Amino acid sequence: MLKKLPHFLLIISLFILSSCSEKQILSDQETKWLQGQDTIKVAIYPFHPPYQIINKRGNVDGIFTEYLELIERKIGYTFHENIYETWPALMDDVRKEKVDIIVEMNPTKKRKSYLNFYAQLFESPHVIVVRKNASYGSKIADFYDKTIILPKDYAILETLLDRHPKLKFVTGKDDLACLQKLNSGEYDAYIGPKAVVHYMIRTKNLNNLRIIGETDFQYNSGIAVYKKNKELNKIIEKANKSITRSEKQAILDNWIFNVVTPFYQKTTFWVVFSIATIVFLLLILLINRYLKFKIKERTEELQVAKENAENSNRLKTNFINNISHEIRTPMNGIMGFSEFLNDSNLTTEQRKEYTDIIINSSKQLMSIIDDIMEISKLKSKQFKLQEEETNINELLQKLILGFEALAQKKSITLYQENKISNDQSLVLIDKLKVEKILTKLIDNAIKFTSQGSVKIDSKIKNNSLIIVINDTGIGIKPDDQEIIFNSFSQSEKEIARTYDGLGLGLTIAKENADLMGGQILFTSTLDHGSSFSLILPYRPIIQTNKKNMKKDSLESLEKPFKHVILIAEDGEVNFLFLKTILQKMEDYKFVIHRAENGKKAVDICEENQNIDLVLMDIKMPIMDGYMATKKIKKLRPSLPVIAQTAYSTAEDIERALAAGCDDFVSKPVDHKILKPILKKYFSFFQN
């Protein structure tokens, strides 16, 4: 029974879908003709509410707009809309046959001679409108000595001129303009469709007007098509006939307040309701049996999903708890030894020792925060590549020099075997991300190697840049090798034991490698060491002859002399910190100025032409660093501006550079990073 049930349900579903789907109303020949038309132009005058109107979003809306959209769905074709600001302009194009269809037009004897009319949805009597205090009578003949205002080229004007030649008319732009002039007292009366008049009076605050009577003329507007276009007439006629009474009524009910019979009092409702109830009960019986089978089938899957969700939640909870623990560790060192520094009995050696502990704890805390922020952005795909010209040999040498002290402290040999020639070393790559990946890998290699060596191999092979970090450390357990790159895969104890931190280093390295189109591979043997390989696409840059440039650069070196630096910084502590860093650099003499906000920085640069460089904080009162940099660059385009801010994501760097900053340094500012940046802009600066 259960095996046959899905087939039965499929048959029912196909029957329902086929009965609900719209039948094809056009012949193959008509469809082919329609598809061969590049544009069928439709004239639209959207200033005749509620038939056509511009809504609050600036789109054309109304009764005939919805009706035209329904026709388009029926025939599977979208017309090209020509929207007119005035009715006379539309009529001029109609006479010149520049359009194919007119969406809303009232038939007259003259118009019927060359147009066919469809979709005349309803009749609305033309009414006479006057001001509330007027007493002219309620028939057209009562207005022979009055002035009536009507829109130009409207059908009612043509009809009245033919039937009542004694009437005196003036013309206006449209219904609203005519009613407004009547409301202000310029003219005596207006004649127009009852639905339009009610809509205008209600929505346009024409409170001084009233309807005093109906005429014998009906507004029976429809969709007009040129008689000579026989194919188009056939298509519109078929589409119009295919539209049901309920579809028409739904459009009218949406725009006109009609008194309708309650649905529960209609015979068709009860017939449909009875059939639907029977079908529904049958379906319930069949679906109930089928669902019992599916529920049983899905129970096991849901149980597995529940267990996975609970496991994921537990791992993330452990991770959050570990964050708290890891942050408190360096904070304890910072706060505790900061208090010890207040002891006046400290020796010089003790003070230096405590200061070093505070500095190292601060760096550890910043590293933890950076890792958390970076893994969050990597997981949410918020990073963008910042590719630049990079000398990979120089980058590797810089990293090795940076880790030499740590390796020597553990009595480990750190060395390099480089197979990348100088001609191959210049590449286009995201330098910061490569440096971050290699830093994580080298740091792990040294951290988990107690004796032996750490070797860095580098080479170019098969259009790939390959950098391998080999160590003779403790290695990785086989069970852990499958999960080593997962950020939430280890328990708190395993994180602390294996990574001495949050366990995010390898995750960040892998995510960055993936982002650059590369990969990280590794092999590891327990108690014998590990080998991590960073493989990236090799995109070389052809090096130009820089001998003359180097010669000119050497000739420009001079002995240190005073240079003027402007520090734009609103924070007192941050300013003193930057000032102290600059004053402690031995190879220069600087005159330092300060601006507490961006506006003051601009004023100082404008007044003092001796400013040689600006250290620009981004977040400042009155005027921020972005705007200040733009203004300074307009005044002095060649003046170097270095952004210094706590906002250090790729987007922040990109925005700072877009504002005109020449370089970027993150807070807290490291003198080892600031010094090379200054060196780029001051030729006298020497190591």
C-alpha cells in the first residue's frame, strides 16, 4: 500500500497543477507573429485616476494598468510603454500612428472610424460639477450662458460640441487642473466621469466642489487598437475574452468602492466549498498515512542533526570559555605588574623585568584580539585581497630575522634553503596575508620544537610559489591531523595544550591561503616533527633596471636635520605615546606639532608650509581623519599623510588610501613598524 501511495499522490498533484495552469489562448501562428515584434508601443496617460495614476513610488498604477499587465501575462509578451505628460500630446501621436495601442480611451464616432475598442470594463456617467455655493440648475441646458472647463482633446468635449453647440468651453491640461481652476472660482462648471470626480475631490482636497447632477453621456473607456492591424486585434480580442469575470472584478474592487454580495451568500461559494472539503478530507487521509512513513524515516536523521547541533554548541561554548581564560592571562600580567611598578623600592633590573612582562602581555592580548577578529571576518567572507608588488626573498629574510631571537632562546637552529633567484623574487601577491600565514606556521614550528631545527625551504615549481616549514618537534597525533584546521574542533584543554592559546593559528592560515587561491598541505610524524607547505599561485613581475634609481637615492642621503611632523590626535595619551616613540628614534631630529581635531590639522597644514609629514588619526571630533586628509591633499598634494588608527581591517585600509593617505599604521603603534614607514618618506633616515 505504501509503495503505491506516492504514485497516487503524484497523479493527484499533476491533475491539480494541470487544472490550475492557464490554457494557451493564442494559436501557433499568432504566437510566432507576436514573438517577431520587437516593440509594440502602448500609449499611457497616467493622470486619470483611478483608471491610470502615478503612485507614491513613481510607478504607473490604476485599473487599466493592472488590466494591461493581466493581458501581458495571458499572451506572454511585454509591451513597450510610451508615457505622456499631456493628453493632447498622446492624441497627436495617435493621429500620426506612432503607437499601436491606447490603454484608456473613450470611444467617439470619429475614433470608431479607425480604432477598435476592447475591455470596456464598466460605465460611469458624466456628471456636472460646480462650487458648493453655486445654484445653476442640474441639467446641461442650464449652463448655456456659463463657462465650462474641460481637458483638451477629451472625448466628452467632442460629444458636447456635437450635441450642445450653444455651450461655451475653455480647455485645461487635465482633469485635476480643470477641477482646481473650478475650485478657485475661475470658471463655472466641469463635466467628467463620476469615478474620476469622486477620486479627485476625496484625494486632492477639493472641498469647495460638489456634484449637482448626472448627464446622459457615459464614460465607457476601453483599450483601443488600430483596425488595420488585424493580427494585433485578434490577439487583444482573444486575451480580453480569456479574462474571467472574477479577474475583472478583483481589479475593480481594488480601486473602486463597490457594494458587493458577501461571498458566503453566493451559490458558487458553497459548491466550491463542498467539493474542496471532500477533496481535502481525502487528501488528509492519504497524506496522513504517507507522513507516518516519512516521519519514521526522518526520525533517525533528526536525531543525528540534534546531536551534531548540541556538539557544535558545546564546542563553541568551550571556545568562548577559552577566550575568557586566554584574555585574563595577559590582563593579569598587565594589571598586576603595572601595580608593582608603583613600588619605589624597585631596583632598575626589577623595573625593566616588570616592564618587559607588561609589554609582552600587551602583545599577547593584541594577538588574541586580532585572531578573534580575523577568524570572524574570514568566516563571514568580509576580507578582500590587497595585492601589491612584493619581494618574496626579502619577506622571508625579514621573517627569519624576526624569529631568530625566539629560536636562539630555545637553542633551536633556524635556517633557510632558498631556491628562488633574485629575478624570480618579485611577485604580485597580498603581502600582509602571506606574512600572516608564514608567521603562524613558523611560530608553531618553533613553539613545538624543543630541540633540533626549523628549516624554511622556498622554490618556484609548476607556476606555483612553494614555501615549506620543516621542524623536528613533537609532531601531531594521527587522530588530530584530520581536525587540525578546524577552529571549533578541540576541547579547551586540547587547545591550551596543543596551541597555547585559542587554537586559531592554523585555521587563520588556511582560510587566508584559500582566499588567495592557494592551499596548505602538511605531513607529520609523532615525536619526529612536521612539515607544512604553503602553495600559492606564482604571478611574477618583471624587474626593471634600478641601478640609476639606487644611485640617485644614495646621492640624496644627507646627514640628519630637523623635519617637521604634525600629529593629528585628539587623545592625550595616544599623542604622548607617539611623541615619545618619535623622540626616542636616534637617527633624526623632529619638530613635532599637534592638532586635536581634523579641522585644526587642515588649518596648520595650510598656515605652516614647513610641515613635512602628517600622522593622521582617523576618528577625531569636529572633522574626522578621512575628510581632513582630503582637504590637506587638495592644499598640498605631495605632503605625505600616514593614517594611524585602531580600525585596521582591509576595508578600513582601503578607505584610508581612497581618502588620500599614503600609508597606514595600526594602533597601538609599534616603533618597529613606524620606523620603516618614516624611512620611505625621509631620505635622510638611516639605520
